[in-house]
Amino acid sequence: MIVEVISDYLLTILWAIIPSFFLVLLLSLVFASLGLSIGFRKLYIYILLTIFEFGRKKIETAEKRKSEDLDDNYETSKYNVVNSIGAKIVDSNGGNNNDSEEDSKHQSLHEMEIKMNGEKKEFHLSDGINFIKLGIQSIVDDEVTKRFAAEELLSWNLLTRTNRNYHYISMRLTILWGIGCLIRYLILLPTRIIITIIGVFWLVLCTAVIGCIPDGWLKRTIYWNVSLMCFRILSRAFSGIVTYHDRYNMAKEGGITVANHTSPIDVAILACDNCYALVGQRQGGFLGVLQRALARATSHIWFERFEIKDRELVTRRLREHVEDPNKLPILIFPEGTCINNSAVMMFKKGSFEVGGKIYPVAIKYDPRFGDPFWNSSKNGYMYYLLMMMSSWAIVCHVYYLPPMIRNENESAVEFAQRVKSEIAKRGGLVDLQWDGQLKRIEVKAEWKQQQQHEYSKRIKIS
């Protein structure tokens, strides 16, 4: 009898909550498609920052207490060692034997030093010192490898992806972390999965309908509005909160937008504010569904694997697109791979050889609420989406820079470097000259052979 009453009570609660949930979800999607906000997300961010500040203070207090305990233990052990040494000196026979013990210690240390020097000379360990020096110097001065890992945070954000695990600092912090897990995995994650399904279905449906409309002004206008609407809905799938700066510098038809690359969602972040023609390799799976849907509605540039290696073919197709005033501005990420939003690496020169105006864009994410970086060599795309959808939010700033034109005597490489420097400066990122593809390729064989050749010459001389 009691079980039936409880089950009826739970069913009544569910029937009251589910319609309200879907009504709120529908209203939020309508506001998202129109680019409107009622201020709930700002309140949500303010609450998160308050919780993070509380956790930071708790962690700092606990670490300060721990360091004080270590200092006390060190002083105590130091005091005990001094007393024990003093007791041994007092118990000795007038200190006469003490001098002899010290002499014997110095003699044994001297003999050990002579032995070690003899071993060094015998095995010629100095031959490898240069390699050890170069290796240690590369590790200490390495500014590339750390750009391919999640950016470390100054304070804990109740997630475990970007810094150490502070769950058990205090009971209140543990409770907060547990409540946060329940909210993220039982409320936010299912809601975001539902939004993703709705957004993808709506995008596929709308682009299929637009594909039936003849090319012309009407089709371009409809696609422009549908693209903004669909990508704004999809941005809600990871609670994207984006602030756009200097929007009067947005790309126009016939231009090329270039931006630093952190994540596949960079496209959705930028497409919420402007409409672009995308450039990239043909994909399968989930990304392939989106590519085929977008290609039905307007002109995008998708390459097969063998075509990407043909530089002339890629450049020709880009130039043909740019020269057509009826086509959308192109969006390109010249780094060619994802960097962890702390630096900008070398831009490939291909998009800077086409001509026309280049519209630089700097994207800077706030990792306190969720780290958008995708380490494609470590995590698959679906696992990455799961981490994104189970984070608190994705907060970022987008900076539109004034358009830039290649100078008369400027090479494509120099122009790419100049654009990259402006993006790094505006986004507060480190400007690096290295190729981002280093995270996927090993050291070249000729570089190894060069080191071996240098070492062989030293062996012959010795």
C-alpha cells in the first residue's frame, strides 16, 4: 500500500515537471534562435563565480594549514637531530675520539671523490654531456608541447580536466562538488543532448528545404537567417556565452575570415553572429552529416584527402569562390589544428595567396567554466563532445579586427605572419613560430642523422 502511494506521488511530480521542463526548453530555444537573452545565463555565471571563489578560499586555507604543519614538523625534527648530536659529543671521552672520527670522515670522502673522478675518466661520460644538456634545455624551454594539453587553471572549477583534484579538502567543498556532479550529469547533460538532437534535426530539415529553392537573392537571404538560427540553437548545446567586440569589422562577401583554432565549436561560435562558407576536409560520422546538410543549401568548399595535398587545386577553388560577389565570405583556420587557446602557432600560407581582403578574428575562451580545447590525438570527437556538454559552460570573447590587405612587396608567408601577430596581440595569446602539426609528427629522420653525424665527428677527434 505504501509503495503504491509513493509511486503515485512520484508519477504526479513527474507529470507536473516534464511539461514545465519542455516549455522552458522551447522558450529558451526560441530566444536563442532570435539572438535574445533574458539575463538568466549572466546570473548563472555570477553564481558559478561565487562558488569558485568560495572553493578557492577553502583550498588556500587548507594548503596554508598544511604548509604550517610541515614547517612545525621540520623544526621539531631539526631540534631532535641537534640534541642527539650534542648527546653523542657529551658521552665521548673528552672529545679526543671525536677529532679522529672527523678526520676519518674527511679521508673517506676524499677517497670517494678520487674514485668517482677515476670512473668519469675511465668511461668518458663527458661525451654525452652535450646531449644531456640539449635534452634538459629542450624540456625546460619547451613552449610547444604544453600548447597541446589542457590549460592549467589558477583555481579549481569543480571539474577534474584542467587541474588537480580538490574534492576532499573540506566537507562543504566535497558536498558542493557532489551537487555539481549531479547538476552537470543529471540536468545539464541530458538537456544539452536534447538540444543537440533538436538543433541537428532542424538544421538538416531547413537546409533540405532551402536546397530545393533556385539560386538567387531569395535563397541567399533565407539561408542567411536559417544559418544564424540553427547555429544559435546548437551553441546552447554547450551553453555558449559569447561576447562580440567591434562587430563593424565583420567579413563581407568576397573576403576571407581567418581565426585562431581551439575547437570544432569555433565554427558555431562565429556562425552565431555572421554567415560563412566553410572550408575543410570531408568527414564521416556526425561531422559528415552536418557537412552534407550545409552543402545542400549554399556553396561550401569540402576537399577529399587526396585533393588537400594538391596546393594549386585548393588555391584555385578558393580564388574562384572569393571572386564571386554572390558567395559568402570564407572562414578558414590557417593553423590547421587545435591549440589550447594560450598561443597562436604558424599560419599556413595557402589562404594568404588567394588575394582579396583578410578579416582577422581573435577568439579567446575563459577556461574557468569549461575548457573547449580538443586534443584530437588523444580524445575522439564523441568523447570530446561529452566533456563539453558536461562542463559548466563555454564562455568566450570574439574580437573582430580591421581588414588587412597584402602589401605589394610582401610574400604570402610574411603576410600570414603579420596577420597572426595581430590576432595574438588582440586576443592576449602567445605568438609562436612553430608548426602546430608537430603534435602529430615525430622528429624528422634527417634531424636525428645530423646529431649522429656531429657526435661521430667528436668521437673521431677524441
